[in-house]
Amino acid sequence: MPALTGRMDASRNSYAEVLRTPGAWKFYLAAAPARIGIAMTGLGIVWLVHGSTGSYAAAGSVTGGFAVAEAVAGPQVARLIDRFGQTRMLPVTLLAHATAVALLIALTLTDASLPVLIGTGVLAGGSLPQIGAQTAARWSQALRDTPLLSSAFALEALSVGVAFMVGPGLVGVVSSLSTPAAGSVLATSLVLTGGFLLAMQRGTAPPPRVAGEHGGAKRLLHKRFVGLAGTNVGVGLFFGSMQVSVTAFAVSQGTPGLAGPLYSITSLVSLFTGLAYGAKRWRTAPETQFIIAFVWLVVSCVPLIAAQTPLAAALALTLPGLAIAPFQTLSSVLAESAVEPAVLTQAFTWLNSGGAAGIALGSAFAGWVVDGHNPHYGFTVALAAAVVAMAMAVIVKFSDR
């Protein structure tokens, strides 16, 4: 797919240039433990609650409260970060999150009631630091209006992808070999370590900014940014429906053990595609590339609907990964150009929240469809989600900056 996006300039190593930006490698590496910890946190809560209650329903309820709170409260915390600065607000949110997780662990181990556990899970989710949004804001601060910004966002997306490949597996190993609470303890320790190391990198932190009385809110409600948020919701719907549909397909084929490996194929392809995509400088306009990525995502869903064997599904699942990595990079690039610096952290956080909301809705709707029909109908839901995202990309393309 990336080869369709125009000529490229390969005369330089873009990633090396990005990391040679003053202070860049320090804040990039400082945030690495936190990225992995964040990727572990939700699954760590599942292990924690299930290990003490023996109920997946209880674990799912607490994790659901955590996820909803993260999506809703995240942009509000980001607003404070834009207003007062990362170096002041990040330590506060880190301590609040650590306190909430410690309280959740204590209450779970002392057999507190489910409503109390859900409420504490909400506190943990609402205080989870949005490290990705804050490092993205630092890249924008350092490389704004340069061609290297796209490579920087690609590097960030690659790091997040690696974290979500490593983190869940690490939780499983630690929690199964030790105690169910060990995963949550390790996840929070990594978030604290990376978060405080990032807060110490004062030289690259964006300065506190105050948007005009109405300018910041108006800019986030701009048609272009709303379209970007819509594409993230659409991609979230795609991933949520794929999680359910791939699992149901594997079970229907009598190979439930293949559900995880099959689902990971798209992520693995996306990682390698993202590495190649971000290393080059594409000359076609980002808005055009954005639409091409979604056209490919729509087309790539069709073979899944026709797949009848695990091998056919595995081959079909390689195709969406070619579009996901460019989408992640371009979404950040377009958001950075669509909003004023005073609300940039909020913008990145809203995109993340849109994706999270889409995953939750997509999982629920696809589950209902699959239960009533068969897994191939679930893949049709994924196709519909891709079409919605493509429609939003057209809005972005033809909206004023």
C-alpha cells in the first residue's frame, strides 16, 4: 500500500535524523517503560480481579469501568496538561494513578464488593497518564513545520505497537508465575518509572499555553478535526469487530488455540509496514495518503468475508496491516496541522479516546451479530467500519485547515 502514495526521498535515514534532534532520544527512551506499563494495565486488572473473585464477569466489569474512565477523563486531564505544562501535571497524575491502583489491589485482596471495585477501577482509569499524547506533543514542539515530523510520529506509533505486543504477554507470565496482583504491581511500577523520567526532561516539554477564551474549544470542534476523530472511531470499530470475529472464526473451525496468533498477524504486518513507511518521505499530500490508506483497508476486508480455512484467514489478515501503520502516522500528522498548539495534547488524547470507544462498540456489536449469524457476518461489520472510516477521511480531505 505505501508504494501507492507517491515518490519518496530515501537519500537520508529519517529515523536517525529524528533522534538527533536535541533532547529527542532522551524523552523517547524515558517514556519506553511507561508505554509498556500502560499496555499491561488493563490485562493486569483482569488477572487481579479474576484471581481473587474467580469471575471473568467481575474482571470484565472492573476493566470496562477502567477503560470508559480512561476514554472520558483522558482529554480532561490533557486539558490541564496543556494549561499548566507536563512537568507540573505529570507527577500529579502519576501519583494519583499509583494511589488508585494500590487501593484497587488492596480492596480486591480483601474481597470488597463489586461496585466498590468498579468505582476504584474508574479512578485508576481516569488517572492513567496519557504518555503517548505527551510524547507526541514533544515531537511537535521540536519538529513542527519540518518534513521529519511524519517520521517522528511513525517512530512513536512503532513504539506503541511494540509495547502492546510485549506488555500483555509480560502480564501473563508475571501473573501466572507469581500472584495475580503481580501484573498490576509491575505495570504501575513501569508507568511510574517512565512517567517520572519523562517529567524530568524539562528542556523538550512544550511550554504551558493558554488558548483564547473560545479559540481552543472552537478549534477542536473544527470540521477537519471532527473528521479525524471520526476516522479513529471507525478504526476502533474495525479492531473491536475483528477481535470478536477472528476469535469466533477460529472456534468455528475447531482451532480455538489459533485465535491469538491469527489476530496478531495484522499487528505484526502493521509494525513492519510502519517501520518502512516512516523511514521515507512521501511527496503526496497527507490528506490524499489518508484516503488511499482507507480505500486499501476497505478492499482488504473483502477476502476475510470469503475465507473458509485458517490458512486463508491468515493470508487475508496480512492485508489490513498494510493500511493501519500509515493511518496511525497520518492521523497524528493531520491532527498536528489541524489544531493550535494550545490544545495539542487534548487533540491527541481525543483521538485515542475515539479509538477506544470504537473498540468497545465494535466488540459489542460484532458479538451480537456473530451470535445471531456466523463469524463471516462479523467480518462484514469490520468492512462496514472501514467504510465509515473512509467516509470520515474524505471529510478530512475536503475540509479547511
